[in-house]
Amino acid sequence: MYKLLSHNDLDGVGCGIIAKLAFGKEVKVRYNSVSGLDREVEWFFDNENKDTFLFITDLSVNEENEKRLDEFYQRGGRVQLLDHHKTSDHFNQYDWSRVVVEDEDGKLTSATSLFYEYLIAHQLMESSSAVDEFVELVRQYDTWEWEKNENHQAHRLNALFFLVSIEEFEEKMIHRLKTSDHFDFSEFEAKILEMEEHKIERYISRKKREIVQTEVGGLYAGVVYAESYHSELGNELGKEFPHLDYIAILNMGGKRMGFRTIHDHIDVSEVAGHFGGGGHAKASGCSLVDEAYKEFVVETFHLEPLREDAKRNRYNLKRSLFGSLYKNRMEEIFLIYPLNECDWAIDQYKTKMDQTFSSFDEAETFLKRNYGAWLVRDDTFVNYLMEEVKSIRND
Ligand SMILES: [Mn+2]
């Protein structure tokens, strides 16, 4: 018998699907949240037949279970942990564990891709093009590579995963992978997924109007409340507000929070680690412990949301050599403009600030972090210019 304990997201369930393709009725699969795994491992030791081969994928165990698993292995028990989270790196010291974030070709891995590779290498299953394609979609979604590759099939696969129950998803996928030469969606699924995509877009634009900003431990965070679509939200909000180091997403009902960043110089697994959590450099999470609750909820609850920059301007544009006009909630007016060939300056009202900046983006980040300003619409910009002209005439 085999037992698989895996994560309850697409990548984790991808492992379950592969396991059932390989072992059929010979495998028992349990999906867990990050915090639920250790209980399942304890249950395994207390109740399961010791001949059962235990796989753990996409998750890692606490210190106590780490020791128990190693003792189990030393006494001849069969166990294999496969993970791709950076924070699990230390498990590589064990023969029963393999943690790979990036493979030899520099390609980011996922638990499903590692597990599939493992099963093929150990001749526990044979590859097929449909499964190859499925595994690659899961990998691209989990690593967020789909966006760069514009592989919307990967994104849709995750949307489908959330539209149906895990059991239904498993059943559908197993049937499809067994019977088709290529992986694809049915016509009905394609239609539903298109509607779902529009729903996600509307959800995200609402969240863009709810986000507040705060400084925690020297980094700037955008804080938003949301129960679903964390990856999509983190990505879209990160791009809308690039002056923020990362986006913190609070799930109050689940008493958890997620961290997402689009910036290469930020590692949100470190941010989550500070609150007892973990994950990847670009995506991580933790329980809403007291300190996190204080920093992200109590300290920010009274704040006004950020405002988006005007999008459809023809005149008041970023990086304009004539200057870009900004405003904040106190109705303060700011102008970012090039001072000379290499420096940018900011006027607050009509008075130049002392600091100068080596790029427009640097000036804008300063302005947004310290003054909560946004790029104003053309009509405000035109009014401003008309006032300027009047004041020159009156001089
Ligand atoms: Mn994963």
C-alpha cells in the first residue's frame, strides 16, 4: 500500500492525481492545509500499517515529525518527502527527502513535476503526452511562469480547480488523462472558465479600491482583505502599486495571511518567517499570530485606502519632461519633473523638496510612500495649468 499526504492546492492535488494514475486503488490520498499536515503524520504513525510507503508532497513537517520520520526510515520504513519550498531546504540532509526549488536547467519546479519525475525514474509509472502536458500546466501555474509565457491554460486549470470540489476535479482529470492523447478543456468548461475570468477581474478591481499601505520592519506593504484568488490579487495589486515591497492578504475567517511580491529584491518567505510562517520568495503565508494581527490589522484598520493612478490620461503622463501632477487625500499638489539630464525633483505645491532622485520611478516611490499621492486625471492637470497661466499673467 501507498499513502500520500499532500497540500490542498492545485499543485498538491496534482500529486494526488498522479499518484492515483500510478497506483490506482493501492494508494490512499489525504490533502492537507499547511497547518494540518503534522496531525496527519501523527495519525499515520499511530494507526497505519508500517509496511505502507508514505509520500509527503508540497508540504513539510515540524521538527518532532522530522525526527519520527527519520527514525521510521532508519528502522526500514519507507518514506519519501518531495517539496519545492525554499523554507524546506534543510530536509535535503535526509536520504528520504528531496527538496528542489530550481532544477539543473534553471527551471522552477513544482511538487507535481518532482513527484511525476520521481515515479517515472523509479519505474512506478510511464509517461504520456497528456500527463506531461497536465504536469507542465500545474508547474507553470504554481511557479507563476504562465504569466510570462502567457499560458492561460495554466491559469484556467487553477480556476477550474476552485470551481468544483477536489473529488470532482480529481475524478475528471484522472479520466481525461487516462483516455485522451492531449490535455484540454471541454467546451462547457471553456465557457464557464471565461465567465470565471471576468468575475475574477471584477473582484480584483474592487480590491484595488480597498488596499491600504503600511510600513512593517522597514518594508512597505499593501494590506487587503480577501478569501480567494490570492495569487491573482497579489500579482495585480503588486503591478498597480509597484512602490509597495509586497502585498499582504488577510483571510480573517481562516485566521491566516498570505504575502506576495512582484519584486526580485524582496523575499516574502523571510517576511512570513518573521511571523512563524514560510513559503517561496514570491509567495508565502503564515497564521495570523498576535504580532501579525497587531501590525497588519490593528495598525491599519483606520487608514484610508490608496487611490489608483489615472489611467486614461493623454496629457498628465508619468515620466513626462513637462512634469507629472499628483495629489493626495489632504489635497496637497505635487509635481515630479526632470531637474537636469540625470536628476528628478518634486515640487510640493510650488516649493521644491530638498531631495533629488536619480530616476522618475525613484521619485514616484518616495512620493507614494511618504505622501500617499496618486497621478491625477487630465481635467485636474489642465485646471492646474490654467491657474499657472493666470498667475503668470497677474505677475
Ligand atoms: Mn507547490
